[in-house]
Amino acid sequence: MPRRQTLTRTCTHTGCTERGFFEYANQRERRSIESKPWKCVRHTAPNEVLSKDSPERTTVLTLEPFYSRPSTYRPEPEIIGYSWRAEHEASGSGFRYGPGFQVHAEDFPPGTRLIVTARIELPKEQQ
């Protein structure tokens, strides 16, 4: 098994010096990484970055069914499980976790909402 190397990329947004680290095993992988412009999370998803001006973010996930694909043996889709999904996600997972929580889909009924909030509280002298 080849040893993995690390490639450092700088955000391509004008004036940004944020860096990302990417692993590759061979030159083909390296060229693939280098061929695409890379932008940091501040410039790809700025509404998700907490800051002094935006100190809180809430995400709501809903427990929804996922279905089998129709086949010659099963022409009608059947519910084969449940997953936590945000409104904008096409798929999800039956297990979600984050700092301080873990949740399994099978422990709750469909339609259950998982509300995750992250909030920054600055020291008094910083406000």
C-alpha cells in the first residue's frame, strides 16, 4: 500500500490565506486535487460560519423514511429504514452525532425533529 502524502492548498478567494490539507497516494490523485480550485468554508458556506455578527446557528433535521428501489421482485417501493435529514438534503443517516449528542433513528417515530443549536458566547470584554 503506497504511503499517503499531504498537499497544502490555499483558498482561491481573493485575499484569503486559509489553507486546506489534502491527502493523496499517487501523482494522478495529486493532479486531480490540484486541477480544481479550492475555497475554504468561509467562502463556500459563509452562512454556516459563526462570528461576532452571527453568533448562533440552528439546524433542524427531521426523521424521514427511505424506500427500497423498485425491482422485478418488488415493483412497489417499501420503507426500509429511517434517516435524519435537513430540508435541503437529498439523503441522510439513521445515526447522527455532534459535540455532546448522539441519536439513533430507530429510537424515535417518523416526523421527529432533531434541533441542533450552536452558539458562541464572547467574554464580556470582547463584546
